Amino acid sequence: MAIRQILVIQTAFIGDVILATGLLEKLHSKFPEAEIDFLVRKGNESLMNEHPFVRETIVWDKKGGKYRNLFKLIGRVRKTRYDLAVNVQRFANSGLITALSKAGLKIGFDKNPFSWAFDEKIPHEIGNGVHEVVRNHDLIRKLTDDEHCKPKLYPSEQNFESIQQWQEQPYVCIAPASVWFTKQFPKEKWIELIKALPFEGNIYLLGAPSDKDLCDEISQKSERGNAHNLCGQLSLLQSTALMKGAQMNYVNDSAPMHLASAINAKTCAIFCSTIPEFGFGPLADGCHVVQVEEALDCRPCGLHGKKACPKGHFKCGFDITTQQLISVLN
């Protein structure tokens, strides 16, 4: 079958969208003449600014009339009549979009409740050490080949120009926040790291506007004049551009880790309650994984992290040593 129009669907969170960009790379390499649209949830569309392989980023607003917007979206997708729809999400709403898309070939994971309406249902297994980008590639393996592509973002020239003011001397980036408490390295440990970091350049704290108070506290208590809080000052792609030039990017198992992977930036990924074997680890050439050295019978305590440590001690975070983190900085 001729494939001229392709729809890729990933309506989950920032990190999931970034990991799905590996499919955009692969589909473009296999079908260079095809036009690719990418469907994401509102708030993630800026990641696709300037992306050379995306014709249009289609946005689903889940907050302002979620289901009204969903059915408007389905109508729009049906009118386009894509030759191929690839659903990377495993939940019902994205499955419904795929099932009703009128696409010539509909592919998704077997865990999706609407997988019975897909033309091809691909197994999805977490915990066996296979990375998510490889699992995603399984969706299109039969259409392409056995080689997956890494995720990639494309900060613009303007993005790189806008962050030059912070690049006048060597720097390290730290993204200390996470949506989930047990995925977030404790703030006390971040303070300890910054105090001990044998680095004379600048230390930039990155995050969303909602992370500003946390980063203010970390910056102030670290008592380092070279620690600067940039939370809320940079877009996602500007943050990505800044991370590219860092001597090291210290991140949790969260979205900034995937931003670093997508620009192939030096990464130190700290895993507290989660483990790399789930398949969401860093992918940059110069990446390091740091986790507690003691085998804890309570770790991992879940796939996505929790709002509090179920045991109350959070040893998977507090028992990671500062020396483990300093040792990766060359």
C-alpha cells in the first residue's frame, strides 16, 4: 500500500512524547515523501516547533471540554483519511481516535482497550530491560526494519541564540523537580551536591514556573554564588538547547532526562524509587545512571513513582551518595 499521510498519536506526558519522536525519525527515513502529523495533548505541542518531519502538530485539549474536544478531534482525523495511524498510547481515548480514524492501516499496542479495532496489535511488556523507544519501534518494525531511531528534538536557531547569555563560561544544569515525590532526589541531597560540586562555572537550576520555590530554596541553602534559578524563564526547547552545551545535566527519572536524550547531551540520571529496567532510562552517548548501591527489597515500589515513600524512610533517595554524583563529572 502507498503511504502518503501518517498520523502518530501520543497523548501522554512530556517524556512519552519525546520518546515517541524516534518514530518520526524512522518513519521519515522509510517514507521520505510522506507527510506526518503528530497528535499530542495540549501543553506538549511546543516540543514540535521547528520539527522538520512534522507537517502539523494536532492538539487535544483535555481540560477545556475534554470529550467535546475529543469528538471534534476524531472528526478532523477522519476527514484526513490517513494511510497509516500509529498509536503509541495504551489508554482508551487514544484507542478510540485510532479505531474511528478511517486510516488505511491502524497499529497500536495490545494493551489498549480498543486494540480489537486495530489492524495490527503489538505486545507491550515493561520490566524486561527493553527500552521504550524499542517497544515503540515494534509498532512499525514490519513496515521499516529492525533498527530503531533515538528520540530527537530540534531547537531552532533562535532558541540557541536566546540562551547564549548563560553560556559565557562552562556550566552544569540541574533539574531537581519531578511530579512524583519518590522519583525526585531529595532537596537536601541536591543542596549537599551543589555545596560539594568541584566546579567553578555556573550551576543552572531548570524547571517549570511551579518549581521556582523549590529551586529558590535549593539555591539559597547551597550558599553558592554561582547557582542560578532559571525556573520558568525558558521554554522546553530553550531548556533543551541550554542542556546541550552543559558539562553535565543532573536530572531525575523525569522529563528533563528525556530532553537531554533528545539533544544527545551529557546526562547523569538519578533513579530513586524507579529502575532503568522499566525501559525509560537516558539515551545520550555520554549518559550515566546513578542509583542506591544497596539492594532494597522495597525497590522498585511502582512504575511511575508515588506521592510518598510507602515505607516512610525513602532510602532509595537518601542513600545515594554525593560522591556517586560527583564522580561522573569529568
